[in-house]
Amino acid sequence: MAKTRPTLKDIAAALNLSHPTVSRALADHKGISPETKARVRQTAERLGYVANSSARMLRQGQSSVIGLLLPDMTNEFYAAIAQRVADDCSAQNRQLVLSISAGDSERELSLVRALLEARPSCVIAALTEKPKPETIAYLRNAYCVQIMYPHDELDGPVVTVEDSSGARIAIEHLVKLGHERIGFVGPSAEFALGEARLRGLRQAMRAAGLSVEEHYTRLGPSDAAFGYEATQALLALRCPPTAIYLSTAPLSLGGAFALNARQAKVPGDVSVVVAGGADWHAIWPGGLTSVTLPITELADTASNLAFQAGRKSRAKGHRSVCLPFELHECASTGPPAQRRG
Amino acid sequence: MAKTRPTLKDIAAALNLSHPTVSRALADHKGISPETKARVRQTAERLGYVANSSARMLRQGQSSVIGLLLPDMTNEFYAAIAQRVADDCSAQNRQLVLSISAGDSERELSLVRALLEARPSCVIAALTEKPKPETIAYLRNAYCVQIMYPHDELDGPVVTVEDSSGARIAIEHLVKLGHERIGFVGPSAEFALGEARLRGLRQAMRAAGLSVEEHYTRLGPSDAAFGYEATQALLALRCPPTAIYLSTAPLSLGGAFALNARQAKVPGDVSVVVAGGADWHAIWPGGLTSVTLPITELADTASNLAFQAGRKSRAKGHRSVCLPFELHECASTGPPAQRRG
DNA sequence: ATGAAAGCGCTAACAA
DNA sequence: TTGTTAGCGCTTTCAT
């Protein structure tokens, strides 16, 4: 049976003190004799006293809860965000309340409602694509840091990733190495994210003075099977690209299988830039050059904004941060092979 | 500014009612006129009323919080557990407070302490290998469901996975198909999990009347690089195994790369059983035969035990559940090729 | 240096 | 059907 835990009064009774004195002793207030503090702490320890955050919250009018609303934990990206935010919270003695919307705006509404019952000092939210108006209304009366794809009718701090920068960084890197025939495997515009990434590709290619060739650009669902198939197709072309950019993590894995199956020399036959950092990159000696989401920085930025809730500083215009992707140069990219003839 | 939200009194004042009446109306108690209920609900809606769970908890002496303590969210297995438990919680209108110990028992202690401040009705915990005695002491006075690798000094419900069953199921499946030369790639006993899985292999082989051949058994770190290397080595043997069991998810991925690189026909040249379910299995037409952790069942079992907290039913001896792995037959396993000569 | 009293928002017992 | 009262555990005045 989960026995009811001891309260301040229990400690007070054990020491013939009043419970406010015990409270002040534990909070290390000045004006309590060191000796009393020591006795109180000792007794608290002995009784297994743990403060009741509900009572504290009720009294103080503010809780130590940070709400985190994410669409999906099976996505390694969001899982990494959750991990980092959890780390940040524990470092600041904050409670993390986690809600998973599964991309369902109806569910998101009920989760937000439930979350607000805990009166979180801040909600860090990656909202669904089309949140219900009620959800926005609820969040408007709370302090909310939006991440990833912000809903613009909700003001407050926003931490996003500059979506087009992934392609730009990858392409710039390849162009600098001398590549001109660059293959691109990405999510098609019908799927989430597709459009922005494709736009990034076009911008980067234009900036490099290259044109986006139809047959070098393979768009489809962002899964390993398509990455495999599309990369196979690119490698099988009569005049294959000298470099390939695989623009999402699942596509990268599929693409890696394709390279492997063809026993393509990397970067001898073809240079490769993949998306995301993963364990299996180590299979290639020297690793794979990759473009990654700035997960740690994103999570830390959001956490810090969250922890500022309640301070005056945030009254001055909501800070918005837009982080670029990061390039990690490894052994899978190099100059293109000399053309024959 | 996160304005202070309206309270029951605000609603009561707006309608010339007493706040307990409003409370009962919102809780749909009988003995309140339907008309009043309607008016109250409407006004609550209009004012954006959201209950204060701290006040409710303080009054009722029990919260709707479920604590979830996990070692690592970047591990896809734990991420999937978190996802499912979060789903279960939202279905039951419970709050999920997440804590990540990172395998650090010191940190685990401070997280448990912080968690208990919220007076969770239950803590679902995958404890570190050697929890601090204080951690155990704290949890002893709470209702705690342990998952995965339980600490036996802490009583209460336990939900585990029958570690040796993965190998048993895989081997039995292969033996039934007629295989005798079976390769095994697994985590060595020095690494966590290693021992139990290896024991599972030995049991299964013995049960099948087969002996564990030294050169068919490759043990090392549970990562893709080792899986790749070990599988390559198995395939390169003069007399290679006719089937291979890759016993963890990262090893499976590495092994898949090796099969691919050698252009091994699966299951023609070699049958393969992998561990875990993943997107990339779809690259093989018909998929890969796999042995998976019963993630959903494990999470649901833990959640249900958690939701029972406070009921009398749990007084009767702590229910312990030990779930077996699951076999998913796909196209990567078949009878061994005919021996030559 | 310590105690007494009040009140945060809610619900449950009792009264009307 | 509704109102009154009390109290959960804590912190914060204010008094001693």
C-alpha cells in the first residue's frame, strides 16, 4: 500500500516545532538557527520526507512543470529531442510532462487541456499541422515555446530548423569538391516536409549555377525501401551522378543498402551525403559525410526559453530562433572521378 | 504573460452560484439541475476554465500522475515503450511524468525523489543495474511497477521479458526448417544483456540436439559495425552456416549490410532471422523473419498494473509477468539448400 | 529565532 | 436542488 507520506507537521511534531519553522529550515532560510536546521534535516531524512509539489504549487501559484508535446516518439528525431529536454529539466529540477499527439489534432486538443491542468510554467510544443482553434486558444493563455513547424497565430518564442539549409549545405559541399552531376533523393511534396526540402535543393543548385535535372531527382515516400530503389535507379543510369544527396534518415539507410548492393566505391565511384547521424555509418571506414538536424541545440534553446517563463525578460518581444543544419565531413565525399576521354 | 486562469469561484460569481455547485455541475453529479449544468458548462467554456490538478490532488489525496523512469530515449526500444505508455495514459486521462536516468544511479536517485514530489499514483520504472539503496527506500513507500531488469529487493509487480526466449524461438524456427549449421551473432557477455542471450542460445541448441560451434558463434559489441564484420566472417567460412540469427537490432542492421554486400541469396544461400522490427526490412521482398520484443504488450501490461494503483486488487500478492519474444515469419527463412555430393 | 494565522483551488460532508 | 463549512500541505505575512 502506498502509505501516505510524512508531512511538515509530522516533522514538526517529532521535534516540538511549528511546521512553518520546519518549512523554513528545509528551505535554508536565514533566521533559523543552524542547529535547528540540522535537526530538521536529519529528521526529514529519517522519516523519508518528500515535499508535496501540489501543495507548494497551490500556495506559490506556479509549478515546476514543463509540458512537452510531440507528435511521435518512434521518430528518432523527436525521441532525441525528448531525451535532451528531459536532461535539461532534470538539471534544473523541473518536472517533464510528456504528451504524444500522434499527429492527431483532436487528440492534441485533449492533451493540451489535460496538460494545462498541471499549470505548467511552460509548454514546449511541436504542434500538428492544423491544430484546432481551441488548442490555440488554450495555449494563448499559457507560456508556450513552439518548435519545428510553428503555428503562426500563436505568438511567443519559436525555435525552428531552417528547412532548406540541409540541401544547401550538402550541395555546396559537393559543388566545392567539383561535382556537377548531383543526384537527389528526397520526400516528394505530397508528403510532409517534402516541399521545403525540394525548395532548398532548387535554391542550392541555382546558387551553384547548376540546373536540377529531372532524372537526377527522385522523389517519393521517406522510407528505406524508396531510398533503396531510387538510389539503385540513379546508379543504373547510363550517365550516373558523381554524387548523391540522400535527404532524410530513412532514405539514407535505403540508399546505403543500394550502394552496398552495387558494391559502389565511395567516394571513388560516387560521393554520398546522408541525412542524420546513426550507428551504422561506422560500417564505412571513415564514416559517411552527413547533414544533421541541430537536435541538441534545438532542444537546449527551447529548454532555456522554457526556463525563462515568469521572468520579465521575455516580455520584450518573443525571441525567435531558426537553426541551420550541420555538416559533418567524413570519408564518403571527395572529388569526382576523372571523366573518361 | 501567463495570466492566472479562472477558478471555480469565477464561474460561480458569473452565475450567482456557489463554487461547490459549480464543481458538482462540472463533475456531472446527480442532484444538480440539468439546466444549471448546462449554464455552468457553457460559462466554463466561455471563460476558458481548466481545472487545477494540484488543488484537486491536494484535496483528494491522490494524483493522476504516472511516473515513467527509463534509462535512455535514444534506444528505440525504450522510445517505443514511452510512446505506448503515453498512449495508454492519455486514454485514461493520466499525466505522464518522464524521467531519464541515463543509466546513472546517482541521477536516478534525484529523479525518483523529484518524481515522488508529484505523488504519482504509480511509478513505472526500468531501474539501473545497481540502484542506490536510498532509491529503493523511496520507491518502497510508493506503488512501483518494475519493467525489464527488476531489482529484487523491491517488491511489487514486475513485467519482464524472458530474455532467453528470443534465441529459443529463432533457433526452433530454423531447426524446424531443417537447419543444422546455425550461425549466431550476439552481444558478448561483457556487455549488458549478453549473458542471458547467450544462455538462451545454448539452451535452444541443446534442446535441438545441436552443439554450439565455436566458429559459428560471434560475440562482440551490439552495434552495426560488429554485426557487419561478424556476418561477413560467417559467410566467408569454408563451410558457412546455412542460417544466421542476428540477436539484437543494431547487429541485425549490420548483418543485413553484410548479406547485401556479398549479394547473398536469402534464403537461398542463407536463411536469416533478425531482431526487432524496422522500416528497412521492407527492402527485402517479402520482408525479414524477425524476433521482436513484445513492446506493446509489455507497455500495456505495465500501464494496466499502474492504473490499478489504489484498488484493493493489488493487495493480493504482486502479479509478475514474464513475456516471451515474438516470431514474425517472413521470406528470409526457408529450408537449407541441398548439400552437394 | 520561532509561532500563529491565513489562504492558494478544490471536493466532500453536512445543512437547508 | 443548492449553499455553508472545512481542510488537504504548503509558504508567507505578521506577531512575538
